[in-house]
Amino acid sequence: MEKPAEAFVEPHLLMVAASSPTGLRSQLRLVRASGCPKGVYFFGDEVLRVVLMAAGPLLRQAIEDLAALPPEAHEHAVADQVLLHCHHAVGQKPSRTPEEQEFIVIMQNTWERARAEEAARSVLTVLRVRGLEVPDAARKRILAEKDRERLEMWHERAILASSIVDVLDEPS
């Protein structure tokens, strides 16, 4: 039996630096990738995509830049694993520096937001598959919701609902 062809994955390199590595960007002649968030550069005629994540005072912005990428962006597959490992390692330390504690808080908030966004997309997927109309205001309300318990309730309701009103309205 023939093995299926693997999907092409764009080459990438993830660099974590203590500060904005302007010298490194200059020496490697990295060119900012247009149409991509800050921190994404091309190297060698766009042969290699480089994602620079800074630690220290720039870590918060680096994590926000990563979170701003689309959920299917390949950088998540790389960076999320590194950040998860770091989060776990720092979390196991008996005492942490203020910077390490800030990292834990930033990552917790980032992952909570990502889980809420995923739950909101699940609600919308059920509604779409069931052929239920979702007006723009309802779509915005669902995507803006951050309470995962409410999103789970909406998801359950969406499975049986006959309209968006059945999903979002609170029972009287």
C-alpha cells in the first residue's frame, strides 16, 4: 500500500532571545515579512521564515504576537510546545523570580483566552452544520464571550436548538 504524501510545511525557525535581537537581524539580513505580525522575518529570499520571540521585558509582546496569529498558523505548533514546556518547568520551581511569575500569569491568560476562542468557534460550527442562521450581532456576541461555562452551555443548546434565540436567550 502506498504511503500518502505528507503536506508541505513551510520551513521555519523559532528564536527566543533575551531582548530584541537587532544585531542578529542585521547580521543574518532578516527582512520583516510583510502581511505577518511583528517578529516574523524572512531569511534568504523567503526560503526560511524566522519567528523571533524576545524574553525579559519584551516577552509579553512576543506572546501577544504569537496569540494574534491565526489558530492554524504553523508557529503555534512550534512555539506553543516550547512555551508549554517552559511554563511547566517554571511552575515546578519552589521559588520564582518576579519575571518567572509574570510569565506564568501571561501564559495562563493566553491559554484561557485561546480555550474560550476555541469554544466559541465550536458553538458557531454546530450552528453552521445544523443550518441555523447566525446574525452578525449574535456571531459577535458568541466570539466575544470569554466565560467557558456559558460557551459550553451554548454549545449544548446549539445541538438541539431550532434557532439562535434558543441558544443565546436566558430562560425566564
